Amino acid sequence: MELTPRLRLMNWLVSQGLTGLPENDLIRGFCERCRAEGLHVSRGMVFIDTLHPIFEGRGFRWNDAETNESDVFEYGSTNEGEAAEAWRSSIFYHMLENGHEELPVDLAKGVANFKFMSDLAGKGHKHAVAYVHRFGEAGTMGQMDCVYSYWVTRRDDGFGSEGMEALRDLVPVLGLAIKTAAQADIAKTLGRVYLGRDAAEQVLRGRIARGVTERINTVLWFSDLRGSTAISESIDPGEIIPFLNDYAQAAIDAIHDAGGEVLKLIGDGVLAMFTHENLAAAKRAALRAEHRFRRNMKALTARRVGERRPVTTAHVGLHVGEVFYGNIGSDDRLDFTVVGPAVNEVSRIASMCRSVDRELLMSSAFRSGLDAAGRNYLVSTGRYALRGIGRAQDLYTLDPDIVADEVVAGKYERYLAG
């Protein structure tokens, strides 16, 4: 590939990297343009580690022929098990151990020592070259410290000296575009994981100034575990976090499935909200989340009992009120959350579950605005003065007899679905 098309392709990579073209589209566009300019790439693969609570990194593939492979893949930890064994037998591990940044391979001579490359010759590929492009310390983020790639051709004589020179110029530019996209993905992931989905969107759209808040009416959820302190004191310290994680997962999955937004994890407590133009729909969503939460808890309890691990139940309080939603804190430490009397009130309602021996309590404000069918499922537990709240109010729970009968008939789920 001559200098002019090489520069043209570099410019394309830079411009597409700046516009945020997805990584798989970058790889496809890169390979197709290489072939159009006479650099006969038959297969390309790029992967990069990332910061994510579940997987270790993501990879991207392109082939010159149809395959059943996905052009995007994610991989888990390579520190143990089969994944660790596969990593140690890869060409990239060999390159890192021996300090190579570039390693050409003649596939006809056999590459049995390198996992995933040994089958390339059988698919008609003749030569490959692998690259490891390292980041500097300032450019490293967690395990994301380099970009790995390999490029394959079906030509008997390989890429040739001119093709190799072109790859040496082009692949680092592609790596920079991939790294840029990966960093954007990391920012979104960290935002969703630590702030919540909606809060992350707000922050990434630029709402990061201290005191920038929005006044909204919303349905609030607060849940916590029954007897978690006593359980934590009675079990092995190494079991405490898995115990809390299991029950947090049951609540968070239910809230997200119902369209709610988890705002904060407070020890074993979960603060969430449900917003909708129609508050009645938001209330149904909160009830739907509570119903799914109980179903998740039932499955979780069965699993943990089978594993002979401690189990518990949970209390849920539901309320409706006006809150301030946005940035609260100091100049150098902000929290994107909700504040207001209604937030304190929903936590007090959840706390009352212990006193009245109910797993779910709802405020009068929550009951108000439900349609007749929704109110029919609720029953008053009495009138109570909540600690720190200036007025007494009726609290409600689900009528166990009516709900049990209608769950069997499927009517309650149809009501929750709206």
C-alpha cells in the first residue's frame, strides 16, 4: 500500500474514532478499505481489556467469508480455569512474556503452540502477524494496558514488505480509535454501575454542576433485609459480602425489570424510584417490582437453603412524593440522588414493617390515585405515627387472601402489567 492510500486510511480511522463509530464497524471498515487498496487481509481480530464488573474485556472480528462467529465477543477472567490455560497458550501471552510487539507467523509451518491460530491454515489462511501495542502508565485504566490484534492473509507470500510497513503504520491508529471507544464504554459502564442508569445518563449529558437538581413527583421504594446485622455477626466474615450481594441482586433485578431506577445501596438497604408521566402507571410498576422481588427471593431462598447458607426475608416500603433529583454534595465529591422529606418517609415506612409484622407497607399517598382494581388488592394495617414524621397516617399492605387467589388465576399479574 502506497503512502497516499495509507494516509487516506489513517484519516478515516481518526475521523471515525472521533465520531464514535462502534468498534466492530471500525474493524470492518478498516479491513474492507485495506483490501480495496491492495492489502489482502482475510481475517482480523482485535481485543482490549476493560473495566467491567462481569467480563474482563471485549473483542472484535472480521472475516472475508461468511462464518457463524459473532463480530463482537466478551471474555471473562483469564486468571483461573480453562480461560487461564487458553490465555497462556495464546500467541499474545507468548509475546508479552518475551517482550515482542510484532510477531509474524507462517501458518504452513505449524503453530501448534498457539491456541486459536492452529486452525487458520485449515481455513485457507497462509500467513499471520500479531501485534501488542502497549499504553503508557498515564494511559492505563485497570487491566486496560494494551491493544492486542492479529491480521491474516491467504496470499502464499504473506503481506510482503510493503504490506507489513502499512500495517505497522495503520494498526496503532486503529488501536487508538479502539481505545477511545473502549474508554467511552468504560465511562458509561462505571456510571450505570455506581450511579444508576438514569443518573449516569444525566451526568454523561453534562449535568454535573453542584446544586443542579430537578423537582419531580415520583414513586419511591425502600427495602432492607430482616435481621441482617445478627446474621452478619453469626456467619464467617467471608460469607457476608456474598450474602448481601445475593439479596441485593434479587431486589435490583426486580426493580430494573419493572422499569425502576436504583438510586442508592445503603448497607443492606435499596433506595429506588419509579417515574412515569402517569403516576398510576409508576405505582403499578413499583407493585410489579415488589411482586418480582418476592419471586426472586423465593428462588434465592431455595438455592441458599440447598447450599446450607443463611437466608432471610425483606421489608419493602412504597411511597409517593416530591423530591429533588440531582447533584448534591461538595465541589469535589457529589452524589446524584434524591433528597426531600418523602425520602425519609419511605425509609420510615419500611422500618414499620417490623412493628406490624408485614413484608410490604404502602403509604396513603401511594394508595391514593390507584384505580379501583388496584385499591381492591390493598388492606389497611392501621394508623401510625412514623418516627420523625409530623403526622399519623394509614399504612396499607396487600390483602394476602385476595392476592393469593388472583395470583393463581393470573389476574394479579395481568393487572400489574397494565
